[in-house]
Amino acid sequence: MCLAVPVRIDALVDDQTATANLGGIRKNINIALVDDLQVGDYVILHVGVALKKLDQEEADKTLALFGELEALEHAQGHESTP
């Protein structure tokens, strides 16, 4: 199953690349499809490519849901897989 996730832009490397924060892990991602990105913006990321900009409120809601899911899996004795 493929999943798109919200990530925060930590640094702009060049016109096509940024460093994103994925739950504490920094990774270079392709930003060629998204215009006017700034450090601190959130994007929807799918297989290493930013698909669109996301407002912080929506990103926070989605990340909170992922956190709840992880806590539920942990409580049930399942290890979450990245």
C-alpha cells in the first residue's frame, strides 16, 4: 500500500530539491511539482516527491491521526512499519 504523508520543509537545496523532516528523519525530496515553497511549509509527500503544499492546520491534524494510529498499534502489541 502506498501512502502520501505530510512533511515539513527544513531547507531548500535548489529549485528541484528540499530537505524535509519525516518524523525526525531528514531526507532530500523532489519539489519540482510545487511552486513557492519556503522553509517551514508543509507538503504532501509520495514516494519522495512533493505533490502539493498543505496548510499547517491540516498537516497537524493528519500527523496527529498518524500518532494515534501508532499508539493504538503499540498498545495492541504490533510494531509499526515505516
